Amino acid sequence: MGTTTEATVNQPEVEAPPEGASHSTPRYSRRLSDKILIAFHHACDQGDFEVAEQLLHVLEMMLTRRPLTPDGTRRRNMESLVAAHERLWHLRHVETKDL
């Protein structure tokens, strides 16, 4: 009916804090860039290419600005960004095989 999806989308993915840790600061299980990439793929699956393109622009901005902390995942992040651009291009340029 869609109510499960709406409830799931509005709630962040939060891990339980380790034992003895403060309950005031939640630990998120995914980086924001990962969530945006997931939303991009969801938009592609739904055929909403305009939203997918906007999400790619946001993701690109996040990945190309100066990193706050060097974590060594820049190359993998950029490969994911390139793959996402390729997916959107292929979805927009579907060739008909019977022509």
C-alpha cells in the first residue's frame, strides 16, 4: 500500500550505541553520499531521470570538494560516480535493436 515505504524513508538508519556510550549522539550506518547514490539508483529504477540527474549533481559536488577528513575512499567514490553517470546515459540513450 506504500505506507511501509513512507515510514522507512522518513526514518534515518541508526545503529544502537555501544554499551556504555552516550545516547545523545546517534551513529549512522551509511554515509550521506552512499544514501544519495542509493536514491539515485532508486530514481533510475522509477524512470525519473530528471531527479536522478539532480542527485548526481549533488553527489558530484560532495565528492569533488575538498574532503573534511582524508579517509582513502576517494578513488572508489569517484568510480561509483562515473558508473552512475554511465548508467544514466545508457538509460537515456536506449537503442532499439529491431530498427
